[in-house]
Amino acid sequence: QVQLVESGGGLVQPGGSLRLSCVASGNIFSLNAMGWYRQAPGKQREFVAEITAGGNIYYAEAVKGRFTISKANATAVYLQMNSLKPEDTAVYSCAVDSRPAIRGFDSWGKGTLVTVSS
């Protein structure tokens, strides 16, 4: 029902910055929250950041102080990534909680690759 398209990934050197974008479209009834997850090669997918419709923001400990999640509008979200480290290398996927009265991420984008390397 909801389609998510991420953009902004690429190759950056350690210490560099990138801004990821996610745009939701389709049959949207509700967006209770939007967030970002990442999955590095050989690793489990992990939570990165989330912003709720009410403005509550949560970050994984590994990215606190370096990443910032924000709303571009009601159906789009940014992830500003600063001071990038090689261990940040992963496919970053956008997710949304879009089911009325039901909590939990239910739709996922295909992801955008972020590579941090010199």
C-alpha cells in the first residue's frame, strides 16, 4: 500500500557527511512513525533512528551525536549523517509505521548503499 524510495547514498571518506532522504507515496492512511535501519555485510539489520508523528526522536547508541533524523514534510524524512566511520558502511533502509491504530514498522524501502572508506 505504501511505497518508500530512499536516496542519497554513496561513497564517502571517513569523517565525511551524507544526507539520506526517504519519500513515502501510495495509499497512505496514516504515518505514525518513520525511521531508518541499516544492514552491513554479514551483520543483522539494526535500528538507526526514528521520528514519530508526535515529534519523539530515538537514536541507536552507535549514531548518537553524529546522525540527525528530521521530517522534510508529512511523508518524507531525512537522515543527516556526519562524522562517518567505516563501521557505518551498510545498506540503509527507510521504514514506516503506516497502519491505523497498530504500532510497528510495516513497510520498507529497498535501501540505499552507504560506503565509508578511504
